[in-house]
Amino acid sequence: MDNADYLDVALRLANAELTDLPTLVETLREEPWWADRATDADLAALRPVAEALRSTLAAATDGDGETVLSGVNTLLEKHPPRPRVSGHTANPWHIHVADADAPPATEVAAAAAWGLAQGLVEYRLTQWGRCADCGNFFLDRSTNGTKRYCTTKCANRAHVAAFRSRHRG
């Protein structure tokens, strides 16, 4: 994984409603080495991490730098990355942010904290958004920085609803 992947983990975790283990597994589906080992203990450990990510991202979308710094530094303090170079199975060498035998929640929390920190350093407070349709957080990488929706699906849903509203007599 690289820093962009860790940021993606942070956003997926922040946007997930961690109601049960299958929801956590679905959230981590792009990282089967976490998803396949996730337990109820991981779910319980990641709920407060997801809430802290949401609070920090909400502050970022509000342009509240002080709260963002406090939030991300608290996440890093509670879930410090412990980088390890790994070269297992058919994968080329890559970095894990926790010991290989750590529970998934330990690595997911550290990856999310590190990803958010890297994202905030690179993009500051100017490119974070909250979807006008579903409320999910996203990073606006568009050229003009005016993205309002997290996905094309949300944009289409909002545009169809607006179209139907205009054409109802």
C-alpha cells in the first residue's frame, strides 16, 4: 500500500456505518488480508476510530484547522504507525503500518490515521468535501475544486431528483 491507499482506507472507514461484522468486512473488501481476519473485537475497536475520523473530516470541511490538527494528532498518538517492510506470497515488497501478527483493527487504525495525516499535509483544508446527497466525506481532486458529490451515482441521483421535481406540474 502507499499513502494514497491509506487515505482511501481513512475515507472508507469514516464513511462506513459499522453496525455489524459484515459491514466491516465489506468496508475492508479491498484489503482481503484485513477483511478475511476481521472479528467482532476489531469491529468494537474500529468504531471509535471511525468516529474520530468523521469528526476530523467534518472539521476539515468546515475549514477548522485547529480542530483538524488536534484530531489527526490524537489519532496518530492513539494509533501510531509502526512501519514494516514485507514481502510475502506473490506480492512485491511493500510497507505494513503494524506488525504482521497484529489484529486487523491495529493496522486499519494506524493506516487510517497515517493516511488522513498524509492527505491533510498534501491537500490542507481546501479539497475536502461532504457529499450533497449522501453526506459521505471525500477528497475533491477535480481541476476547479467544486465537486459536490462523492460519486457519479450520488450526482446522478440528485440530478434525476431535481429533473423530476422540475417536471412535476
